[in-house]
Amino acid sequence: MIQPAAPIAIQTDRNLLAASLDNVFFAEALFDALPDVVFFVKGKQAEYLVANQTLVARCGLTDKTALLGRTARDIFPPSLGASFLEQDLRVLGTGVDIHDQLELHLYPNRAPGWCLTHKIVLRDRDGGIAGMAGISRDLAMPDKNHPVYQRVAAAASFIHDHYDQQIHIRELARIADLSVSQIERYFQKIFSLNPRQMIIKTRLDAASAMLAGQRSITEIAAACGYQDHSAFTRQFKATVGITPRAYRQLLQAG
């Protein structure tokens, strides 16, 4: 049996490798090969320093140089860009990473796309914040070959049919004939989302479609299972980055 290397030895090897690399941004070329993952590195002012080709294409650009040195506010539509920049500056200012943030992105053709975003702080050798790195990974297709797929899919179907009502995790567990901990785990395994994220996604998918029409935002909030206009607006802005009203304006402008 192969014995694992001592932690101190591993850290020494890591440090030696880092010091010997000619290009510390070697990962850029690897992320260029992933069409379903956006990758970036930003400086202290949230300016793009590294970006993969997927991000360039998602922004409707043809070359990376059009991104570098600019912030999200310079690249995306004003309301979206301001929100993205605010999030970046909050990470850089607080030093608090973001993990598994469910986000709805609006692509250049105005088609919405769901992803899970991670943003981590980069620190210098003195422990100060030197910048940040992040990825946004498109939600994968469900794993239909998983042994309990049919049971978990029944719970997911219940969410899609009743997103306008209050939905409790215990109810979903009962439908799938699983424990609460099991359904949490299997939802993540099969859909890459936990049940709460699935509920949010389903509601905001419906809301996004309704915002293209003429219904009032208050009516849409009620139709999507929110107790009031403000609760809907808070959830929508936290997930999409802009308010429902601003999202509607973007759709109309497109």
C-alpha cells in the first residue's frame, strides 16, 4: 500500500512548484477548453486580468483583450454590470468567498442561463487581499442513470407543478420515500442543486417568462409563490443581480 506523503513535504513541493512556474496563470488554457465554465481572475479594483474564452463568448466579444483591464460594469448592461461589480467589490472588501451561488445570467441574445458561481479571494504572501478568482459553471443535465432518479424526479416534478405554493423539504422527502438528509444529498447528486435551490430556480424561471409579458410584478410575485412583492424582489435581485423591473426593461430593450 502506498503511504501518503507528509503534509510538510507536500507543502514544500507546492511552494517549490509555485516558485518555479514561468506562468502562474497556466489554468487559463485549461479553462479555455471548458465551454460550460466561465473562469476569471480579477485585480484589487475588480478589473479583469485573466478570462477564458467561454467568458469572452458569453459577453458577446471576440477577443480577450476587450475584457482585460475592465470591470463587469464596463462589459455588461448597466443594471447587471453595476450589480456584478458590487458583488465583486464586496468579496474584495470583506475577504469572504462565495460558494454555490445560484445565479441566472442573461446572455447577449437575451436567453437566460442558470449557473452556480464560486468566487474566492486571492491573498499575497503577507496575507493581504491581492485579487480574486472565480468560476460560473452551467447547471449540468440531470443524471438519469442514478438508481433513485425516478423517486427524486417525482419530487422535482412536484416542485414544478406547485411552485406557486409553499413547499417544505419534508413533503418532498415523503414524495420520494426518502429521509430529509437523503433527498438533500440525492438532489445535489442528480440535479447539481439542493431542493431549496431547485424551488428558487423553478419560481424564477416562471417569473422570468412572465416578465416578458404584461402582468404586474405584484401579480407575478403571487403567481410564483411569494408572499409579497418585496420578498419576490429581494429573491430575484439576489439571484439575477437586478430587480424584476430592471430585468423587464432589459427584455424590452432587447
